[in-house]
Amino acid sequence: MEIAILFLPLLASIISGFFGKIIGDRSSEIITSLFVVISAGLSLFIFYNVIFNLYENNIVLATWINSGTLNVNWSIKIDALSSVMLVVVTLVSALVHIYSIGYMSHDPHKPRFMAYLSLFTFAMLTLVTADNFLQLFFGWEGVGLCSYFLIGFWFKRETANAAAIKAFVVNRVGDFGFALGIFLIFYLFGTVNYSEVFALIPQIIDKELLFLGIQIKAIDLICMLLFIGAMGKSAQIFLHTWLPDAMEGPTPVSALIHAATMVTAGVFLVVRCSPIFEYSPLTLNVITIVGMTTAFFAATVALVQNDIKKIIAYSTCSQLGYMFFATGVGAYNVAMFHLFTHAFFKALLFLGSGSVIHSFKDEQNINEMGAVYKKLPYTWVLMIIGTLALTGFPFLSGFYSKDAIIEFAYLKGNTAGYYAAGIGILTALFTSIYSWRLIFKTFHGNYNNKKIKIEEMHESPLVMLIPLVILSVGAIFSGFLFKDLFIGHGDHAYFWGDSIKFLNPLSTEHPPLWFILLTPTLVLISIPVAYYLFVKNKEIPNQFAQLNKPLYNFLVNKWYFDELYNILFIQSSKKIGLFFWKIIDVKTIDKFGPDGISSFIKILSVKASKFQSGFIYQYAFMILIGFSAILTFLILNS
């Protein structure tokens, strides 16, 4: 069963990728979708067994590497943590596959697209079922490679190519740190297997290393390096710039990347390595600060974006920030709970936006939409459900998971926790405002599209709506149904078992009532406020932007991170490259190397050619002179 879950998507990818032209578009769509649906069904069965039977397993498929002291198996590890990820990955992927049948119906390269989706799913499943760091890294890089294929799927677009390269390069920065972390783990422990490494961690908590001239605790260095890898994959601030540009890929890709696969890998890594991170309070504080800063940053930028997919993309970045600062305060189970609920409502929002874009014939600017809720009634209702869940509307999924993160941050009781809780509440307010801004400007107000008549607008086909309906069920009920299972009532070991380590048990207390009610109250108040600002009196946001031009430009330009990186890294790299090209290569190596030698030989050949007159007597004379010179030399040295 476990083997089928892992390899069915790979088999589907091979069939569609290599034989798609033979079997045809329809067969490719059916095979890839069916195989991933089967994988999802089996994942749900395993999840059921884990919940009710505390099922765990570790299947060794093959000996992968056996070299010296490095012994690595290719295994499938099933525990509570991996079972949750299996459900998230396969279920969302299955719905994305089905949705893609309708969304990509006019694309001439459907088999290739479906093959990439299935391969992406396989890579992510490899990542979450690994029982060692090397196998995890294999899946980690596989996910990165597949993201390059999918983001740049429409490769004839220059922007898509640039976005794919950007995602690939930025992730390599994080992956370099991750690789160094794995090397350090092997150096210290002589193994990369989870169970062996985690068991040996207490032995090195006081060990120090010299790194870049700095004396640092080994455990802190390991955690910092692993977290750098997580920052890249999960688009945390400083390594986040690739995520909004990834919207250049088809919308199903955006849903898969943002809801279930690539961006959740970093959170999974930190939670999987909780037995390591628990011994590094320094790193946990860093994670808390980075997470809450990312959440706030992304929310502020989303407030002024006009691209429907980029608004939701920055929303993903912000919600990932919540997950990270949850891990930073030690609430790993709460982070996984939010990851679980987030997968449903975020996939719903992305696929819903795809339905809107499909109806508007690829238009993504929300300023070019409006007043279509009657024309797209099902999409409208479903996107409202996703928005309510995202904003944390009472009793929907986000209400239980996001509010739990804020509450546990408050209960942490230290400065970082209080700061994270405060930022979390403010970010929740911003999230609600920009989310309802999207809804109101897309579906309400005046119709603003000049290219398409409103009479031409139509609802998406059933094959695109069914996945949305299924996701909406998860967005509504997943929080309520799984709250006690994921968070519990102080007994965290019931479900999670040994998959998550709590060195310091989470507080079982409750925050003050005013604190509990604060976030939901702000969320509720923001709905009429957003309606007034973006439907009833749309001039107020414009006037605010005009009066606060520097702030508006700061947000529109995404805090100028791209511009800063362009100056610090891209332009400087270009200058260094030009220096080595023109000065070192052309004017030094080439001039005094091959070009210089060839010029010298050319000059010599021109000079020598003057002695080639064609007269035999001249050649005989030169031979005689040469012979005389040699004879003289021999006589003088005898």
C-alpha cells in the first residue's frame, strides 16, 4: 500500500511524459488523475489507521548507498507526521489533476503538463516519507526541479522563463545551507538516519565548533543551517522573492505549489527535526522572529497588489510565517494543524481564482473585473468560503488553527512570544482586509473589463467546480473535526507519538477572554470596513495612496527587496563577470595566451616567408651558411 502511494504518481508521470503522444491527451489526463486519486485514497486509509490504530511502519525498499561509514536505505517512513503530509499532498494533488483537465483543455501540451504534476507529487511524497536526511534531500531537490518545469511551463513567455530561473536560483541559496547542515550532521554523528541522529543529539548540546571564525554551539549551527534551507523552500523573508513570480505558471501549478507541496516542505523539515530544534532556543527565537516578520511583510504587500494570483501568493507567504513562528514557540503540532487546514482553503482560493481567470480569458488584474457574482455564482460562493476560512471567520478551519497559533505564542510568556502574538493579530486584520478587497473588487461593484462583454461571462465547467466543492468541505470542517486530534487537551503524545518531540510541554492554560475574542472581533469588523472602502467609497483608498505616496510605493514595490538584491547581488555579479571577461580573460589570458601566441607565430611566419623566394641557389646558400655556423660552433667547443 505504501509503495503504491509513492510510486503510482511516478508511474503516471512516466506514462504521460514518454507515451503521451501515443496514447493521446485524454488518456494522459485520465491515467495521471486516476493514479493520483488512488494514491490519495490509500493515503486516507493510512491516515485512518494512524488515528485509530496508532499505525507506524518503516519499509526499507533498497540499500541506496553503502560507502565506508555512510549507510543509507531508500525507505518509506509512516508515522503521524508523514501520514498528515501524505493526505495533504495526495488529496490536493488529485484535485489539482482533475481541475487541470478543464483548465488546460485548450493547451496543446497537456500530456507534458500532467506528467510534470505527477512527477512533482512523487518528489514531494519522497520528501515526506524519507527516514533519513539524504533521501529527504533527494525529494527536496526533486521538488525544486519540478517547480522549475512547472513555473516555466509556458516557456515561450519571457516572464515565465525569468520566474522559473529566479525560483530555481533563490532556492539554491537555501539548499546550500541545507546541504551544509546535512554535511555537519554526518560529520558529528557519522550517520544521516533520523532515528540515530535524534538519539545522539543530547550528547552534543555542549559541543562547540569554529565556523567562519566564530565559536558557536554545534547544535545551534546545525539548526541554523537547516532553517536556512527551510527559509528558501517556504519563502520566508529574505528568500521569499521567488514566490510571487511563481504565479507565471498555470494556475493549477500555483495551487499545488502554494497549498500542498513545495512551500510546506520547509515547515515539515522544522517539525520533523523538532528533536534537534528543541535543544536550540537561539534558533527557535530566530525562527519566531523570521516567521512573524514574514507574516507581517507579506500581508502589507498584499494590501496593494492588483494581480489576483499575487494577492493569494502573498497570502501564502504570510500564512507560512504563522506556521514558522508557531514552530518557533515550540507549538509544532499547531503549525502542522495550520498547514493541514491551510491546504484546503488555499487550494480552494487558487483554483477559484483560476476559474475567474478562465472566465475573463486570462485577465488577472482585479481592477479589470467586478460585478460578476451573478455570472459566476458557484465560483463566487466557493471563493467566499475560502476567504472566510483564510481570515479566521468563527468556526471555519482557519479560525481554529490560526487563532491557536496566536494563543500559543501569547502563552509562551517571553518577549518573542508576546511580540509574535501582537504581530499575528495585526496581520490577521490585514489578511481580512486584503482578502475581502479581492472578493469585492472581483465580484462586486461595477463591471470594468473593456475587452469582454459581461454577457459573455460564464461559469466554469463541472470538472473545474467539483474539486472546488470538495476543497470547500475541507475549508469549512477540517478545523472543527481535527482540532482535538492535532492539538489535544495537553496530551500531545496521543496522536503525534514520537514524530514530534516536546522538550518543554506546551501550556494547557487559556489566554484571557479579551485576548481570545480580539482576533475574531477584528476579523468581523474588517468585512463591512472593506466593503465600504472598496465598493461604496472607492476614492478613500486612492486618496490615502496619494497622501502617503512614499508608503504606497514602498508596499507596491514589495519593500524594495528585488531592487536591493538587484544592486547587491545581480549588478555586482555582472560587474565582477565583466571584469573577469574583459580584463582577465580577453586582455590578459587571451592576449598573452592563445591570441598572443598566434599573433607571434603569424609575425614569425610573415618574416620567414620573405626567405622563401623560390630560387634554388638562395636555398643552397642558406644551407651553406647554416652548415658553416654549426661547424664553427663544433670546432670552437671541441
